[in-house]
Amino acid sequence: MKITDLNSEPDIGSNCLFLEIGPFKILVDSGVHPKKAGKAALPKLSHIADFSLDFVILTHCHLDHLGSLPLALRNQPQARVICSQASSMLVKRILRNSVTVMMRQRDETHNKELPLYTYNELDSIEAKLFPLPLQAPKTYRAKNDAITVTLYPAGHVAGAVGVLLEYKDKKHFITGDVLFHDQQTIKGAAFPRIPVDTLIMETTRGATPHHVDLTRESETERLLQCVRDTINNKGSILIAAFAFGRMQEILMMLHAAWKEKTLPACPIFCSGLGVDLAEHFDMIGRKTGTVRYRNYVMKDLRAQPLRGKFVDPGIDLQERGIYLLSSGMLVENTPAWRISANLIGHPNNTIAFVGYCDAATPGGRLLEAKPGDEFPYPHLDYTATIAAKIERFHMSGHADREELLNYVADVGPKTVYLTHGDPPARDWFAEVIPARVPGVKVVNPTPGVTVEV
Ligand SMILES: [Zn+2]
Ligand SMILES: [Zn+2]
């Protein structure tokens, strides 16, 4: 097999792998870089311009894996998109939101490259989706040859899969983004523990040591206590969460507390995409049985979409409550960022982060700041003095490095190919894997350079 990492940099960015297995040409994911805009956010798709793809495999619907799929397919009319049934129900809704965001960015930044694709293109993409049931091998015959694809649940987020490719006597496994632990909305990964030749593995948390005393359960309880303290203190709490996955997780968590009567009575506001996706989760749950979220969660909590709640920055919100809003990293001009400009200057309020926060985003900068520091909102012409409590809760959607190392040992690959991690995270795996599993070749790829394994 030949592998080319088409991500533009060795980081978490625009995930896209090009695989050549026998006569088959396969793309795995086609994302956009979360910190870049316009064409700079794209993977190196020009690399596949002269190839005819047999299919694209979509591991899941986070934008760093999905966001450039319409562009990858533009010159590949024959290529079908293999994904889980759950992902097939999310692709169009998430890409539609992505077009809306790009149009808004074009207005704000005058970047003429935006939007990278249009609403019109999305219908044709839906027609190309080819959902596969989980853990059921599917053999494709073409070019007088055959390759077998099997999707395995990867935890992480609704619809996420790991992918087993079997060609002749070789087995190659791609983890995608993976979490082995159960979450509120979905079960943990159920990956095959069989010998494989190649393991293509995510490395997100390679630079994060394992904390034995920090569990998902204890962090959940700490967040609920923080909600109670803030509301009892006559403040509001902003929980900044990604609209896809984490928001529904937090809703389920609040619902469990509501059932136990440990959630204080207060209004709960959610941002629009998260509310929409919650309804998709309900449908996916009913149709596939892979998602536990149901519509009664928002109904019981009387959670409501955030509408017309924006008042001038700096002015505290009249309606004290829980503001569960995206983006999780407080990216500029998102509902979470906008509401933070109201809460940040008042000591009774809390701003809580519950997921990965890149250091270069406003969320990352706020986590580094101290009480009393100034925090600018340039688009609003406002600079706050931080008085609200800033809290971080550790509820990663990614496996920790020890668990991934155990998985490498279990499947005993000849080659491990590292993806989806910043350089220190990849370096840790590159150093530790050969010590733990002797004889394994570790490839820490250079973007755009083809490696034969
Ligand atoms: Zn992901
Ligand atoms: Zn990812």
C-alpha cells in the first residue's frame, strides 16, 4: 500500500489521506483546517487531480474530516462516499452550516475565496453517500480485483468509525478519531483486536500524560457543582461546547442531574446548530440504535434556542441561567464568543470549557489569562477586564495515549503510520511505540510525501 498524507501540515488540521492499494485509489476523509480560512484551509487535493478515486471513506462528520468533501468530489464524479449510516444522516446538515459560516466570513473578511462551495452542491453529495452497516464486511469488485471494507464503531462522536481494509492477504486498519470510553450519547469504540499489517492511528493526546485521578465521572460532577455554585451565586454560566457531539453530551448530563433533582431551576439556552443536531441525534438513535440521545432531553430541561439575546458587550445578561453555546473554542463571532462578552466582566458569572481549545483561539487565550487581565473583543470594539470565573473541564473525545499504545500492542502491526496530532504528540508515539512493541516500524509522515508500507 502507498500512503500520502494530504493534510497541509503535520498537525490536527485538514485530515485527508490518499491510499493506493493494488489497483484501488481511496481517499480517507477530506477536512478543512480549523484555524485557517479559504483555500489555505484545504488539504493538498491537487495531488489526486490525475487519479480516479474508487471511493472516499468518511470516518466522521467533524469539519477537520468532512469540511472539504465537496471539493474532493468535484472532479471525481465516479467516486462514492462510504460512511456509517449515522454519518450519512449528518453530512448535509453540517456542510450546510459550513456554507453559512463561510458566507458570513466572506462578508466580514472580504476573502473572495469564500464560500469554498455552495448550498447547491450539497444535494449531489447526498446522492453519493453509500452508508454501510457496522461490523459487516463489504467487498468491492472492480478492475478484476477485490477489496473488503469493514467499519467499526470508534466512539468519539455519533457516527464515527474506524476502517478495516483487506486486500489479498493484507489487513490495514485506520482508527480515525477514537475514544474507547462510553459517553452519555454513544458507546466507546469497539475495534477489532486482530493482527494487522498497517495501523494508521490518530495521536491527538500523545503529549498529554494520563491522569489517574481525573475521570470523566469526576469531571462531570465538578462541572455540575460549578453550575450549581454559579446559579446559587446569582450568576450565569456559559458552557462553550462544539455544536456536534459535545453539546448533546452536556444536555444528557444536565438531564441526568435534572432527573435526580440536583440541577438548580434556571433557564437553559442553546445555540441553533446544536439544537438542530440534537434532533438529528434523536432520529439517528431511532433508526440505527447507535445514539442514546432523545428529544425529551431538551423538552424536560425546557432548553430553548438562543434568540435575540445579544445586548451590548459588557452589560450582564438579565436572564440568569445556563448558556450552552458553540463554539467550544470561543471562536470570534460565534454565539459563545458573543455571550462571553456579556458575562466576562462580572464576578458572579462563569465561563466553562469542556473540550479541546487551541491556544491560538480566543478560548485558548482566555484559559491562559488571569483575573483582572484585559481581554479584547476587536470586532465589538470592546475590551473586557476579566472578572468571571474561567474553568476548564477535562472531557476529551479522544483516547489517551496509554490506551492507544495498548491498542498498538494488541494488533501488533508491522507499520504504524501517525496522523491527527501536533508534532510533540507524534514525537511521543514515535519514540515510545518501538520500545513497547519491538520490531514495529513507525512512520511520522511529511505532508504530501508518499510512503510505501
Ligand atoms: Zn473528530
Ligand atoms: Zn479530528
